[in-house]
Amino acid sequence: MAKLYLVGTGPGSSDYLTEAAIKASESVDVLVGSQRALDLFPGFSGETLLLKARNMDEMMKKSVSLVEDGKNVAILSTGDPGFSGVLKPIMNIRDDLDLEVVPGISSLQLAAARLQISWDDVNLITLHGKGNSDAVLDLLDNGKATIVLPDFRVEKLAQFLIGNGINPERKVTVCERLSYPDERLFTGTVKEVASEEFSYLCVMVIY
Ligand SMILES: C[S@@+](CC[C@H](N)C(=O)[O-])C[C@H]1O[C@@H](n2cnc3c(N)ncnc32)[C@H](O)[C@@H]1O
């Protein structure tokens, strides 16, 4: 039976791509991933399939059916496949494939490293694809910093927090485009984030 690899490719820069990720990705017939993940493998000579937010379900099913047809496939998952990544959608389609998960460095890990925050002492939550919700509000007053993957735009998350009674002066850091040459760490208030513009690639830390 052919094999499906779910390969974590890290936050973006090839500096954070592991040897294990490179080995797995170079061993397959088909590589599936977003453009920024595929760009990490410019020398790959097999078939590639482009993953976009809007064709996610279709590409997950297609990857599974390629494996069923005998092809070895790697789905590239930015960061780690197990955190808001491709592991859950694949397990929901079929949980009995010959599957190997290759972990990657999550954007959350790099955010914590940049800000020198110990993982022991934080709340971690993803709102990605779920919408802003009380789930984040429930964490904010337990004395720990909270690292959040926003649903979509970080400024919308800040507006949601203010709209739900969080002090607009509360301190936050937005970690934008981590590991890329234009990486930016913006420390300010929730109010400032609500009216600033950020790219899609952001992690927010709420103190
Ligand atoms: C589909 S989720 C994937 C998360 C990924 N599995 C991980 O472990 O980082 C995509 C979200 O992760 C965050 N993200 C991914 N790469 C990032 C980066 N280089 N800098 C900041 N945030 C990033 C952004 O919030 C983005 O919207």
C-alpha cells in the first residue's frame, strides 16, 4: 500500500525546515501544498497539486484517493500538521491509511521563542477557521499570557476583544510573517491593533 505523509514545513523560511521534512517530501510521487509551502521544494520533479483555502476539502480527498491508487503522497502543512493543520481533516476522511506525520516548527513555537515566553506558562488557542468566540475570552483572566492563532485577520480579533469587554489598553504583541525577511513584532494595545493593518500571517500574544 502506498503511503501518505503529512509534513510540517515550519513557519515559512527554509531555515526552519527539518531534514526529516525534506527526506519525506523528496521521496513521494505527488506533493500537495500551498504555494508558499511548495516554494520550499524548488527541485521537486514529481507532480504537484496547489492547495488553497477554498479547495482544501477537495485536495484532502484527492490526496487520499491518489494514495488509494498506489501513489506516495506528501501533504505539506505549514507550521505543524497537528495544530490547525491537515492532520484533523485527513483523519476525518480516513483513519486507516499508511500515514506518517512529520512534525514541524509551529508559528506558535516561533512566536514564543521570539518573545522569550516559556510554554509552561501560557494558554494556547487556535481560532483559525472557527470564527472569533468566547473560547478566547474564557482564557484571558487566568494570570497567563495567551497565544492565539486568529481566525483570519488579527485586527478583527482585536475588535472582537474590545467589543466583548476586554480593556482596550491591554497589552498585546502581534507576530507577523514570522521567519520571513519582513517579519514584524508589533507590541502595543488591543486598541492600536484594532485600527492597524496586518497581513494574513499573524499570531497574537495577549498579556
Ligand atoms: C492554517 S493555520 C496553520 C498553522 C500551522 N499549522 C502552525 O502550526 O503554525 C495558518 C495560520 O497560522 C499562522 N501562521 C502561519 N505561518 C505564520 C508565520 N510565518 N507568521 C505568523 N503567523 C503564521 C497564521 O495565523 C495563519 O493564518
